[in-house]
Amino acid sequence: MMVKPKLLVLGSGFGAFSLLKKLDFNRYDVSLVSPQNYLLFTPLLAETSVGTLEFRNIIEPVRRSFPKAAYYQAVCQNIDTVKKAAICVDSQDGSEFQVPYDLLVIALGAKVNTFGIEGVTENALFLKTVEDAQRIRRRVMECFERASRPETPIEKIRQLLNFVVMGGGPTGAEFAAELRDLIDREMNAYYSSLMAEVKVTIVDVAEFILGSFDKGLRDYATRHFEKNGITVKTGSSATRVEKEKIVFKDGTEVPYGLLVWATGIAPTPAIKAFNLPKDKGSRVIIDDHLKVQDHPGIYALGDCAANPLQPVPPTAQAAMQQGAYLAGELNEWNPHSQPFEYHHLGIMCYVGDDVAIADLPSLKWHGKTAHLFWRLAYLMRLMTFKNKLLVFFGWMKSAWFGRDISRL
């Protein structure tokens, strides 16, 4: 009996899932290491943080999706390229073990970039994981409940009900839009006496938000935000974050009840630890076939990798395309295949009040019909039929019965 090569995949994000979905498991003995035993559909994470969707609607278990793969719920801390083994730490009990490989695929994604600003990690909330969204959801409800107590002074009410989003990219913009919808459509009915004190603000260091979009669309989004009660503050950078206030470079101090930090991505600790060639951003350097420079048998894709000659955006669609391409390479469908080529399918962003913007290769589009397209596109991108149904009925439930405002 022929011994199959050991293929080890690090990560369970879009790149890893797209690879494994198309991989021929008859060719390889596959192992998967990730601290998350599921794929998280991050484009809809903002909706879970305000109760539009439930968390389990947008996750897909690894073991159910790939029963032929050996899965280990662990963090890969380093790799031994000489012994060809990944050094891992169990997510449950912290014990260390090694997973051998013949071929290695690194798809570890990235973490939120704090830019080294004091107090961000300790005081701000991120929107990258299910746990992040759960914390945000609890904090929003906590702010309203505390502000509604009869003895709460007006200064404290204003601090609690000042919701600040640092970062004007799609993640920050969509969360602000979802939060404003929650406030206007649900919280207004139960906390009407507090509505005059509620503020939602998007802050960005650049001179405009949604910088990756067409100028006309980002200008439209800015006007739409202002019209719907979301303040957009650009050209502002923070120097320090304290428990209840942000200090900006110009000396301004802004109190907040909730601060969501959505300012881009940075390499994970594991990627920094790997003794592999990296660029200035600490991303693993790959060639046009996704192979790691000077390391035969090691591949990297998604946000943790970079090809200096062919940069791709740090998006889900780029990681998915890379994963599908690498599956073809490993399956040897194309022994003399062409280099990986990224095909931009367009970008979209929800901006609130059932309105979205869509920057497509052949069309610049905004409005309520763009929001319907936004929903349909994400519905089709969900990995399984089960999740498609759960998300569709989740949207229907929220439309008919309102969002869940429980604090669990």
C-alpha cells in the first residue's frame, strides 16, 4: 500500500477551507491545526454583534466539513523546518505536541493592528472573532442598562452612550451602521428617554473613510452616515486609550461607553516566530505559485502571506481564490499550471437603514437594491446549505420580530 504524503494545514479561515473543499483527500494524509474548530464567516460578524443574526448561524464546524482530516484544536507556536514538524500547544490544557508534515500550508490569517497605541489591548474591543462579537453585544446592552438607572448623572449617561468606532474601513463602517440600526429600531422603543444622549462616531486617521472604494461611493456613504446620525471624524489619530476615554493627538479627550477598534491587520505571534522569509510587514514571502521562498514543500496564503511582485488585498475573496488555486496545484490537475492570478470581483459595504454600496468592476452602485444584492452575494458565499438557511431565516426573524436585545 502506497504511503500518502502528510499534508498539514495551519488555520481554519477562508483560505484553508477553500483549499480543503477542493483537495483530493485520496492523495494526502491531511492534518489541520487551528485554535478554532470552525470556519467563521467574518463578513457577517457585525450582524451577530447587534443581534441581527445568531453566532452559530455563521460558523461551520471543521470536523463536519472535513471528516477525512485529522483535526487538532491547538495553536501552532513554531515550525521546525529541518525535522518537518509543527510545534503546537493544545488550546484546552496547554500541553505541547508536534505534528509532522511532508507538505505544509500556512493559512493563519492576521490579528487586529493596534499600532502599539497604549491601552488599546486592555480597554478597546475588537471585531475579529465570535468572542469579540459576544463581548460587544454584552457591552452595548450593559451601557443602556446602566444609563437607564434613575440615579445615573447626566455626565455618566453621555459617557456610557457614546459609541466610538476607530477605523473607517468596511469592518468599522458596517459595525457602526448595524449599531445605529439597532439603536433606531430596537433600543428607541425601550430607552426612548435616553435617545437624545446617544452618539455613534467613526474615527479614522485618513482624510476619508472607506478608502478602498470609489470616491463617489465613499462620499455617498459619508453623507448617508451623517444623515442617519453617525458622525464621521477623519484626520484624527489616538495616542492613548484609557478605561473610559480616548486621548487624541491634538490633546482632545473623548469619553466613551464602547470603543470598537477596527484599524487594519497585523501578523499573528506565530507568523512572527516562524523562521521563514518575511517582508517589512512580517508577512511570509511567497512566489507566484504560493510557495514560500527558499523552502520547498511549504506554502502560505491569505493575510499572513505576501508576494512582493503580485500583491493581493487582505480580503476573504483573495484568500478563497488562493485556496482554490493551491488545491489545483496539490491535486496536480495542472502540472504545468499558470501562476496564481487574483481576479477582483468587487467590494461591498452595508451603510445602514437597509442601504449598501457596491464597487464592482463594471458597476458603481448604492441604495436599497444594492443592499439586497449585498445580502444575496453573502448568502451565496456561505460555505454550506445549512448556513445559507440559518442566515436567511435569521434575517427574516429580525425583520419580523426585531433583533435580540438580551444580555447573556
